[in-house]
Amino acid sequence: MSAEGKVLERILAAGSSGIKKSELKKEFATTNINLDGVLDELVKTGQVFLEKKGTSHCLWGNHAYIEFLRNTDPKFRLIFEAINSLATNTQARIMTLENIMSTNLNEAAKTVGNESHVNTSSTIHLDNFKNEFDTTLGKTRGSLGWTELSEVRDEICAKNNLSSNKFFDLVEQLTNTYHDEYELSTGGTEGIMVRGLLHGFVRGI
């Protein structure tokens, strides 16, 4: 795992409580990681938030920072809940439209006898995908259990000839179906959208 990944993993593990910058420096003191440089990059890309808490500087993953603000700032909580409600209603409408379009496309394909050509990409059953996913997760997870979804995708897509879009669709189905077996976290450059935020890290529960 890269230096950035190790530092990010540690910050994500702190959850909504955050972690003091001074504590991070102690933990990574014996490594050759340029902690200040890594933190600057993580803050710049929006994967980590830095804020003064009392006399200390604390860091959070972006999803954990939102939870921190919801727990400590009443005004933020009201605004967040209002936006989240609006997003949920919008997403429901989008899903309805997608279902209608999908049904129409399938019916049209059956009518012209080309159903077999609607989707020419490789497919994999969700149960088989779960086995592949769990195996790969066990091989690639970091010391705190988190793994970048992009690492899992590279191995599974190469082995099963899946597209990236199909992989992330299956990840979304998997984590929704077996929500008590997996935990997603924000960050990374690729992943699935949850409540309007990109979640690019996963671990087994």
C-alpha cells in the first residue's frame, strides 16, 4: 500500500472522533513517510479534512467529518438532513425512470429477436461475485482491514473479463444485499456513490 493509502487508512479508522495530527506524527515517526506532504495532498484532494479542535489540529475522512459536524453543529445537521431528503427523492425518481427505460429496452429486444445481443459483456452471478470479492478482499486488505476498491477491481475484472462499470454495479448490489457484511468509506478515486459521496474503500465486518 502506498504511503498516502496508509495514512488515509489510519485517519479513516478514527471515525467521527478524528485523530490529532500530533498522534499521527508519533505513529509514523519511525517510517520514511513525509507525513506533512502526504497530509497536504490528502487535504488538497478533499479526501481528508483538517480543523483546529481546542488547541490541537485534528483530521477526519470526509464522510467522518460530516458525521462530526452533524453531531456538533445543529445548523449543519438541519441543512444536511434537508439536502439528504431532497437527494433521496431525486434518486427515487431516477431509479423509476431507469426501470421504465430498462423494461422498454428488454421488450423491444424480444420483439425484434435480438435479446441475446443487448448485452455482450461478460456476466457473473452475484453469489459467484461475492466469493471472488471476499477472496480478493482477504488478500489485499491493509493492516486495519480497509482496501481500495480499485485494487479489488483490477484483479476481479482481469480474471472474469468484466468492465469497470459492471464491477461497480455488482459491488453496489453486493453491499446493499449483504449490508451487514461490508462497510464502505469515502475516499479514493474510484468507487460507488452513497448519499452523494464517492466511497472508494471497503472492508469486511
